[in-house]
Amino acid sequence: MANSTPQFQTQPPGGESHYSPDYTTMGWVNQPRMNVLNPTGVPGLQELVNSSVAQPDQRKLMYAMLGIGDSMSPDQSKKSPQMLLNADAQVYDETPSANKVLKSILIRLSLQFGDLLLLSVQAQDRFKQNRDAGDLKGAIHYLLQALHLPVPLHVLRAAAMGHMGELLVGSYKHCGSLQDLKESILYCRGAVLLWTPGHPGHSYLLNGVANCLRFSFRESGNIGDLDEAISCYTKAVSLHSPDDRAVDRSEISSNLAGCLRVRFQQTGDVSDLESAIGYLKEGLQRIPPGRPGRFTILYNLGSCLRASHEHNGSDSDMGEAISYLEEALSLCPPGHEQRSAILGNLAFCLLDKYERGGDAQDLEESIRYVSEAVDIKPAGCLDHSNALRLLGCCLHMRHLQLGEDKDLEDAILSHSNAVLLSSSGSMHRAESLQNLAACFLTRYHRQDNAKDLVKGFKYLVDALRLVPPGSFHYRSIVLEISRCSLTLHERQPTGDIPDKITEMLKQMIPHYPLNHTSRPSAMNILASTLENQYAKSGNIRYLEEAIQYHREVMELSPPGETSRIFTRANLPRCLIARYAQQRQIQDLREAIDSLQQAIQDTPSGHPLLCDIQVQLASVYSEYFSTLKELGYAVDSWEALLKAATNHSAASLKARLRAALKWIFSVDHASSLPAYQKYLELADQYILVRRSITSRHQLLRSIPRHLVSDGAAAAINADDIKRAVELLEQGRTILWSQLNRYRTPLDSLERVNPQIAAEFMRLSQLLERSAVANPSTHLPELSMEQEASRYSQFARDWSDVVERTRQIEGFETFLQPPSYSTLQQSSKNGPVIVINASSFRCDVIIILKDADPILLPLIHTRLSDILVLAQNFDREIRAATIDSAQILGVLRALWDDIVQPVVVKLQELDIAPGSRIWWCPTSLLATLPLHAAGPHRRNKLNLCDIYISSYTPTLSALAKLNSDPPSLMDPSRHPPSLPHLLVVAQPDTPGQPQIPCVKEELEKLEKLVPLTEILLSEHGTCDNVLSKLQRHGWVHFMCHGSRSQEDPFKSCFWLYDKSLTLLDIVEARLPDAQFACLSACHSAAGDANTPDETIHLAAALQFTGFRSVIGTMYAMADIDGPIVAEEVYNHLFRRKEMGGSADYRDAAEALNIATKVLKKRGVPVERWINFVHFGA
């Protein structure tokens, strides 16, 4: 007799007892999984009957028994399978021959069904042991094959379907597949429908449905799923009498309690939470210690008591919760499948306990527990996402306690991964988004990066969309959105945001019980909003309300709680504001008392302590100036400010504020230590930003003249060398930071090659990250992971630097250079440093073999220099330049600055025609000092007396003055003419034509023997960068442009695209010597950050070019050929005699070229445009 049922192998090859089958080779794996939910549509059953029963009457009776076939009447087809099955006895009595055949069929089907079920259970057991997803997949598919068998016994089918629902829930939990979860609900509901209500086992199936619905609610937030789950659990519990097995009843009661707790969190109905605790305590009494199932009740009871603590603030509830969870943990040794969940819940409790009591040991234990939970769960599963979320919360909290930036970056990474692992629309995703937003807002307050603030707001809004309105979770997100909106409003005021926040919070706060943990936070936000409204309107009513709310928080919050510390710091701000309006000295005294108490209450390592110290110093200052009481004299607030700047746990932004307050709180004559501290912190603060462009944006927030003012303070203290060191430390910070990544390591490699290699590796990674374009193609969270990796690289790099400084002879490795090092810049001629401060203006002349010479500019004021810079900038931007105005600027520079310098140089016997280098500060860097002079007939200008060059820093010039092996070792590099790379773009697409490029090119070909020309379409960006690697000399003839918003986007316009300043910076050109930039704006700096000297000429010098000629503004096309002819004629003057060309002659060559232009009668603004940088 043919058998139409599916064939399968029940034993593994070779008789082994355990194996992992190749499920993909089995024919049934592609069968629709959900077909088995229709028991009357099981494939193969009708065919089996037809082949087994020959007589039509018997076959018809068989159809009726099994509920299949065309013979069923409409009424019969509507009958439930159970009703049909109950007719078995009658059929057996009436048709004994059919009964015999049917028994044979059922036995055969049952054996196959049982074998498949056994294989499924074995695979499930293997999965529980090794967590291999393949075993879980096998268990599902074996059971699916069993359900495809035509087994008419609906009790067996219902049990199998319930088990299938359980397996699919396990697959969902392991892999996160929402489709598995949806199908599990259908299977479990189908199992309940097949089962007789009240029949033994009905409770088990109802429990399965409820479990699936519970997980569905966690994903969707659909309160209907939660209500249905509670209903199913309640029915399941009711089916158990007190005499039933304690474990079964208690397990279901525990699940019911967990759902009641969640519904309480959604609706705030305390009766749900009370019922949950009652169910659990009853269940716990029924299961003595050591019995199975006790740990589940302990777990849920701990969770419910923690929720009760959050609601009513009861310390006894928290103590009980921790006690129950610790007992649960003792029942789950390492390797137990529930250990991760218990660890996470216990960690949550300890985190809550820390927030209430401030005991750091609770926080450390919490991190230890949750770290173990993260390690237990395989990456990608739902529980792993939950553990990551909790770990992020703990790390964020530790950051708030200790201020370690690594904790904050790790917290962001943990929350980012939790978001990526959570399914869209789930409650887990909402919680992870909210926590991620909190981390971004914390980082914003530390680093002042507006992008973090915007990200935080976006994630909060995304989270709010996933949470049911009216729930406590919904309110907590609204609170954070309110705080974030207020910060956004303070940064950029828009509309009536504070009014709306105030109205909303006043309606929300009464819904919180007095001891609810969120009530103080809500009141703190409301008080801050009221402060904002007072600042906007001046209405004292807002201030009085803010003070009232702050005082109420003080009453609600126990000592050591974070909200109380914040209030201790915020209340004095309101009191000081009220004092400013009402002049009641009691407000000042109360503010001082509150801040002094805050300092006592705040742990010494808490980041907020820095702000409290700064605020107390400010109140001391105000109190002293009002009452002249010596108790709060200058030394008191100076000590507080100094301590605040040294508070390592505080954000660099807060410490910078403290240093700035310190600078302005003491007399300028004694402010030098404050300036030194500020510059030290500013370098660290800027270095936190990943990209060089974002660092530049941050630099703009630093007061422009701060560095010059610090140097002036050093000069007032008669410490001229220190003044030079401060100017070097505080200027060209961006170039200095990049230069650290290219520090020569020859000496270090000889002493410790391992550290040298590690330093080089990390430096290259950090430099690439600093100058690379943002990875806009990456998803936002992936970009955050990249940023986290950068932060880790930066920490590792700093660690390597510190280890290097422990090596004998390297104690000052990458420390700001000393004066003796900077003095090497004057090896080939004097360097003139000009410092312009609001306190005083001075020239410092640096000589190679003498102490620095101070030349006070007693008739020059900073305001005069600002006017000169504005006038010059206005003229060079004008469509038609007024030469008379330019001459006025040059004469003023001569009279006020340059002539006194020339006189002093002549006194020092610096011979006429000698080279000198200018190193100006602030806006002086934008003025043409090299062209200063009386500019009158028979009068000598500076260019007639000395040959001027510029250097952005003394360090840069000192480095150039070192003996380069490639130039000074005749045995390796005998004298030869350099190969000149010429980049010529007469007709760049999209740009105006440059007619004189061809004439300039012809002159170069005549003067320079060895040239390689990249003309027009050959001058692509990639081609130019490639050729620069093989040429030490380069000449650009093309359009140049300067970007006002982002000077790093300044560029040369090549044939295919722009060659930006950042493109140039990325290049490493070890053999580069000379560059002539016959292009507009190639040496035009940024007026917003003039001390940074960010222009194309500086970028080429950074990459390795030792001598660079550029232009300060737009050049006249017709001047290019003249300047090129004179410059290269002088540089290659010795070629006929077999001599080489020396890049160090470039300054003299340019001096000759500009004099030729001048003799030809060109306007002054054209010949002063050309400048020289470097050696």
C-alpha cells in the first residue's frame, strides 16, 4: 500500500545519539508554517484514507470521523474538531471494520508524530545548553513537520501547537524576529481554541498565550496586548485550586504580577502594583527555599518592590527588593539561563539606591552585575539589548559622579548598540532612545557642541512617539524634552517656549506622588524655566516662584541625592538675582550658606563641584564689594577659582569658565597663573573635538585677545621669556595639534622602539580622523560608534605620551616649548614678535645669542590697530581699491610699529639688506608689515632696508632652521637644479579665464631647466597630489579662493575640482622645499581667528614646504608673469655656472620682484600683495 505521508530520518547516521541535521536539505522546510493552524486542512490525510479504506460507506464514515472530505455537510463543517472527536465511541461501535483500519492509521501517525516531537524536544534541550540558533531552528522545524502530519487527536495537536508557540517565543528572544513573535501568538491562540475549557492543561496553554502577548506589548506598546495578557494570566490562575501544584500556580501568578507591574507603570493605577505584590508574596509562601520556581517569584517581587520604591520613595521597599533579588541570584549560578535577567534587575536596584543615597559602592556593584549580564547574553538577542541599555545607564551615572569622559563615551556606545538591536516601535527602543538622548545632553553640557543638543532632542521626540500618552514613562520623556527645549531656547531664543513649558509642568507635577523620584526633577526644570522667564521679563514673580520650587525640592530630597545637589547650586543663583533687584543683603548671606553647604554635601570627585566653587567665588566677590568685609577677601575667592580649574572630574568647559573668571577676578598684574591655566585647558578643550574644522569653530568661542593679554601680564611681571612662551602656546593651536602627530621619533625609536611604533600608529589614526571629511554616508548611530573609537584612540595616544615622559631624557616630550627651544628660530636673523593687548602693546626682538629685547610701543593702542585692520580689510575687498587709503595704513604701521623696530635693529648692528622675520599676533597678522614705510620721495621704506619674511610661530621657523639631511648632506644629495612642477590652469571649467597664464608659463620654461607641466585637463586634483610627492618645487598658476565661514575649505581651483586646504594638509611631502602660489588669496588668513594663520600658504608649509610665496588678497593677472620672471631669474642665477638653486633665496627674490613692480609704476596695493613665509 502506497504511503503518502512525508518520510524522515528518526535516527542520525552511524547510530550517534546527538547530531545537528542539515535542515535546509529536508523537503518540508519550505512548507508554509501557518497551514498547520487549520486542523481540517492537514495535507495527506484524505489521500491516506482513500488508499487504506476501499469501501465507500466505510470511507464516508472515516471522513466524518476525521472531519475531512466532500461528504461533510455544512452543519458538520461548522462543528469543532473536539465535537467530531467525541463521536469516536459511536463510530467504533457501529463500524468495527473501519475501527480496525482507523486504529492502524492512528498508530502509524502517532508513532511518526511522537518521533518528530522527541527530535524537537532533544533539539530544544541542546539549544538550552549551548545557545546554538541552529538547534532552536531544528526544534521548530521538527515540530512543524509533526504538525503537518494528519493526526486527528486534537489534544495532541493543541499541545504541540502550544509547544510551537513556546519555541517561537524562544526564537524571538534569541534572534529578535518579530515575525516569530507574531506567529507564536497565533499558535498559542489556536492551541487554546482546540482545547476543552477547564480541561487539565488549559491553564498551561492560557499561560503560553499570555507570555506571547506580554512580549508583544514590550515590542509595540499596545496596551490592548497587555490587558489581554493579564486576562489570560488571571483565567489561568483561577483554574488552579489551592491544592494544585504550587510551582505551576506560583509561576503563572508571578507572570501575572509582572504584567500588573508594567500596567501600573503605564497607567499609574496603584491597585495594579499592590495586587502584583500580593500575588507574589502569596506565591513565595507556597514555595519554600530550594524548590524549583522560587527564583522567578523572587525576581518579579524584587522588580515590583523597586517600582513601589520609585512611586513612594520607601527605603524599606528598596531594601526588600535587593534582598529578594540577591536570594534569586543565589539560585542562579553561572550558566543558568535566567542569571542575566536577575543580574540586570539587581543592577537596576543598586543604581536606584545610588541615586537616592550617593554611595559609590552601590554604583560600582551595579556596573559589575550588569557587565556580567552583558557578557552572558549573545550579541543580537533581546536580553543583550536590555543589558546594554542598563550598562549604559550605569556608566552614564558614574560619569556624572566622577566626570570620566571614557564612561560617557562608553555609555553612548552601549545605548547606540541597544537602539540598533531593538526593533522599531518597541518599548525597549523608546527606553534606549531616551537614555541615549540623556547622554548626548550631558556631552553637550561638557563640550558645548550644538550637534549633541540637537541629537538629544531628536532622540527624545522619537522615543515619545513610541510610548502611550499618560504613562509615567511618557511623562518622564516629556520632562527631558522640556529640559532640552529650554536649553535650545537659551542658546537661540525662539517664541514663547518657556511659557509653554511652565504651563505644562505646572499641570504635570501634581500627578506625581510627593515621594516619587521624578517629582524633584520636574520641579528643578520648572524652577529653571521660571528663571528664564524672569531674565526675559524682569517680573520678580517668576523669581519668587523659582525660589519656592527650589526650596520644596530641598525638603523632598534626602542628603546626597543628585537633585538636592543641583538645587543647592541653583537656589543661590535665584537669590543673587533677587539681591540684584531688591538689594537685600540677607539674600547674599543665604546664597553663601547654601553654596558652602553644597560644597560640604557634594563628594570631592563630583563634576558639579567646580561650578559650585565658581558660583561661591562670585558671591564672595559681590559680598566683599558690597560690605568690604575682609572675611571674604580676594584670596578666598581666588583659592576657590584655582581649585575649580584643577578639578579634574569637571568638564573642560566648566574649568575654562573657572579660569576665565579667575583671570577677570584678580588684578592684571597678578593674573599670570590664571592665564597659564586657561591656555593649558584651552588646548585640551579644543582637542576633544574630532575634526580640525570643528576645533576651529570651537576656537572662535575663545576671547580673541586672551593670549595677548596673558603675554602682557608676563611682561608686566618682567618675565619676557615667559611672555614669548605664552604667545607660542596660545597661537596656531590647530597647527600645533596636528604637528604633534608628525613629531620626529628618531631618538625615541633608538631608546624604546615599541612605544615609538605605538605613538606613530595612534598619531596616524588621529590625524586621519582630524582632517578627513565627515562620513555622511554612515547612519547616525554608526557615526557615533566611529566617534567613540576616535575618543578611545585619543585616550590611548595620551597614555602613550605620558609613558614616554617617564623615559629618561624625554620628560618634556610634546610639552609646550621652552624659550631656549624657540630661540632657535632666530638662527638666520632676528625675529620680531609683536604683541597687541588692551593692557599694552610691545615688540619683542629675539636674537640667536642674546636675551629677548623688549621694545614697548608706548604710542600704540590696541584700538588703533583694530582701526587699521578694518580699514585695510575694507579696501582690499572693495571693487576699486583706493591707493591713498592703502598708503595711509602703510604709513601708520611705519610710524607706530615698524620704524621703532628698524631703529632698534640698526642699534643692534643688523646690517641693511639682512633678512628679518615678523611674527605678529592678533589682527596684526592681517596687515602688510613688510610694506610699511613713509612712502614719500627720497624716503626709505622697510623693503629698502631689510628683506622681510613671515612665520606663523617661532616653532615653525625653528623647525625650518634645523639642518635637513636632504639639503645639507652633499654625499647623499650633491648640488643639482631642482625639478619644478608647474600647475597651470588658464581656463578652469566654471571659472573665469586667466589670460596671462600662458605668458607666465613661457617665462618659467625659459628660466627653469627642469620642469614638469600639468596644463589644463592634466591638472586634476589627484594628479597634482601624486606629482607633489616627487617634486620638491612647485608653482601654481590658477584661481584661488578663501572661505570666510570655514577657512579649511579655501582652495585652488583645478581642472576637475577644487584642491582644498584640507586636501593639502593630508599630504606628507618630506622632500618639499619651495612653493610659489600665483593665485588669489593664497596667504589670506581668517579675521575671526587671526592667530591661527589658516591659509593655503600655511598649509603647504605644514606639509613640508620650507619656503612659500603667496598673496594676501586677490592679485592682478598681469602681475603674475612679472613676479615669476624676477623670482626665478634670481633663484636660478647660478645655473649657467653649474650651481644649484636654493629655496632660501626666495625672500630676496620676491623683494627684487616687488621692487620691479614698483618701478613700473603699478599701484601700491598690487606690489604689496605678495608675501613670503618660511626659511
